[in-house]
Amino acid sequence: MPPICARKSFFTSFYDVVKNCLLIVLDPLLLFWVNGIMLLFFDNRDGCR
């Protein structure tokens, strides 16, 4: 499990950087929708929390 968790933390921090850019460019409602999709894929599939 540790490699998967490490990869997850990398993608999560990378997504935080992308999300900060999207906050400036995109509509907050669209960002909220994308954030919900990301939470679906990252939070519900593993027990890393």
C-alpha cells in the first residue's frame, strides 16, 4: 500500500497547484464539479486516510 499512498499524495499536491490556477481562470461552480470528481476517484478507492 505505501507506493500507492505516496503516488496519491503526489497527485493530490499536484492537483492542489492546478486547482489554484483554475480558481483564477474558471467559474467556481465548474471547479466545484471537477473537485467532486477528483474526490470520487481519490477518496473512495483506498484506505490511505
